Amino acid sequence: MTADPKRAVPITVAHGDGIGPEIMDATLRIITAGGAQLAVETISIGETVYAQGITAGIEPAAWDCLRRTRVFLKAPITTPQGGGFKSLNVTVRKTLGLFANVRPCPAYAPYVATKHPGMDVVIIRENEEDLYAGIEHRQTDEVTQCLKLITRPGSERVIRYAFEYARRYRRSKVTCFTKDNIMKMTDGLFHRVFDEVASEYPDLESEHWIVDIGAAKLADTPGAFDVIVLPNLYGDILSDVAAQIAGSVGLAGSANIGSGIAMFEAIHGSAPRRAGLNMANPSGLLLGAVQMLVHIGQGEAAALVHNAWLRTIEDGVHTYDIYDPSVSTAKVGTAEFAEAVIARLGTTPVTLRAVSYPSAAEPIMIALPSRPPAHKELVGMDVFVDWRGPVEALATVLEASAGPDLELVMISNRGQKVYPGGMSETFCVDHWRCRFQAHDLGSPVTHDQIIDLLRRLANAGLPFIKTEGLFTFDGQAGFSLGQGQ
């Protein structure tokens, strides 16, 4: 079917690396045959761009195309291994503000093998922050760090999106996974915001799980979950786990949603060993494209394509990765699979549940309420130093350098308090957190006092490698205690 120029929606397409060009060609053939009205603009990303010395993997001019179309259908790319090369996925998500990653993970039993035939879980992952901020430093000979950043606005946007998504698609429950029994401030903030937002959706059930037992429950009993919202790292890991236990990572599509721009892709990689062999399964990218069609208001075409794909799977026409002689009727290549789907346009599955989408759905938009800032007050400083030797000797130097206004409150090593009152069995490295506060704990201190402290430490042979201000917010401590404190 030829696109009507008057109805065609501009989109940006990148054919990617490895199997990317093959599965993109198959995907575009199918959705075009299914009535998608698209005006395609193509950009180059990935290996060819890396080879030009552009470490981001995307040419500067391509950003103009993405800003113009505001819809990006992207095939997998290969990120070169080695220092200096950035993940293009992370770059695009953060640059364009694509805060929510949406990954439906349904089972297709009995046509695709799974231990969980009734599974139908949607993972909604925060997409921009957490440890994926990528802020890393080597601070001493023995220690590197990665900063975990969790923000209230970032958490609230993705959590509100999860509840709105559940309402839009008639889901009944939203579950939050965090590790706030350990990371009480970062994951604790995500959990707290979840509870606040959940109270605004009394029509939906809500619950929270600690991520380790939640992951075990997801792997064992996925039917206990419906929509799961979680921070970036946990979401990255568990969305792949969910897709695989549903049947195959190769069948999973992904939507990356921002305030005005969205990117759609398969969740799998570029599989360069399969490139050019007409073997790859285009289903993940195709289902990402179905999400794209819904997003741009072409729900009829999305349903036509999705139902034809379901019928193809149901009829046993399978690529090598899901082929099973007990249920499959034909093992086909990439191009042949595309032809099989096209041949079934207009049909619906018999056993699997047929899908329907609104013909002109509006994208889910998230507006955050304004909040007055808390009253913030400096009450001390954690000073990190590089030191080899016994903690008692370190404490002697620190206490002598504290000055008249401040006192050394504690020293910790890898988060465990080791002074005063530490234990000899605690294993220590060369990276020490030294906490200074006013003699009257909780009383304000000035930046001048902190600067004078740092100068005294440097003069004593303990130049700082990092500092963290200790602040209260509306009188509440904005910092954690050392373990054992």
C-alpha cells in the first residue's frame, strides 16, 4: 500500500548494524503493506559513524532530523568495545528526554516455548538516571566509584506514566521494585514517590517489592504481576529476564517515551554473526513498530499488523530462533517471515488473543505538579581522603586538623563505620570517608569554615579527593549515617 502524502506522518529511520538492515527492511515492508502512512527520513548511526571518529555513534546533523520528525524507529547497532565509545541508546534516551522505557512481555504459548503460558507483564523502566548517568571516577589506587542519581522529578514522571499506561490499557495493578531496605535515600525516594502517586489512582491496585525477592517472584510466578515500574538498572535487567521467560528476547519490542519525542526499537542487539544470512527474526523490531503506530495515532494499521503477526506465529511459521518441530510448520528466513505476515493481513489469531487499538489515540502526557523548595542548610561535610595505614593514625591527623569550629564525628570505609569504636576484623581499603560537623551536631556551618578545614587537611598531608556537603532539608537530615553508626 502506498502512503498518502497528505496523511503520511514523518518518522526517522535508522537501519543500524549487523542484522539491523535486514529486520528493518522486513519491518517497513510489513507495516507499509498493513496501511501505515509514513514519510520516512533515513539517518546513519552506529558502526559507520563510529568509524568517522564520532564517539557518540550519531552525526550531529541527525539530531535535526529527530527533532523535526519527533518519532524514531531504530534498528539495533553495534557499540565498539573499548574506552571512549558511548552507548548510543543511552545517548539518545538522555539527549531527547526519553524518560519511560515500555516493554510488553506476553507469552505466546503453546506456539513459543515458555514455562509461563499465562504471562502478560509490562515492564516500565525509568530511562535516564540511576547508575546509567555514567558518572564514574577512579579516586584512589584501589577504589572506583559510580554515582547513583535518583531524582524526584525523574521518579515521578515515570511512575505517573506507569499508572496512566495501566489506566489507558485497562490493566489492574502497578507494582514498584526497589532496594530501599539498603539504599534508603535513593531507592527510598523512588518508593516514596510511588506511594504518593499511587494514592491518586484508587481504581488501580498498587504494591511494592524489594527487587531481589521481586525478581525471584517474577521469574517463578509472573502471573502475580501486571505493570511493573522500576529504576533504570533494575528495569534494564528485569525487562530482559521478563522477555526471555515469556518466550524469547528476540520477540520483544520497546518504546522509549519522552515529553515530545519517542523512539521505538527491538530490545535485542545487532547479532553481527547472523548478518546477511536471512536468518534473523524481525519480530522484536516489528512489535516496536506496532507501538510506534499506536503512538502516532495509526491504531488500525497497528492492529492489522499485530494480528497478522499473531496469526503467523499461531500458524507455526517461525524463524530459526523459535522453531520447534512439535509446533512449528515451517522454518523460514527473515524475508520469508515478512511475506508470511503480509499474506495474513486482515486475519486474526484463533487461539491467541486478538488485539485492538484506538484509531487515533493521543500519546500519554505527564505534567508534574509544582513543589516549593525545602529550606536547605549546610551542617557539615564528608571529606574523602586517600590513606594507607591504621585508622587510629588517620584519626589523629584528622582531629588535629578539625579546628575550633568543627569536630571529627566518624570515619567510615566502604560505608562501614570504623572510627570511633570500629572493629579490627573490618576489611579496609585506601578510601576513607571522614565526617566533620559542628560541635553542636545539626547546627549550621559556613562554607568558609569548610574551606579552612580543607586547607588544614592539605597542609597536614591529607588533600581531599572528594567532598560531599551534609545538608538538612526543612530540618531533616539529607544524608545517610555510616553503617554501624
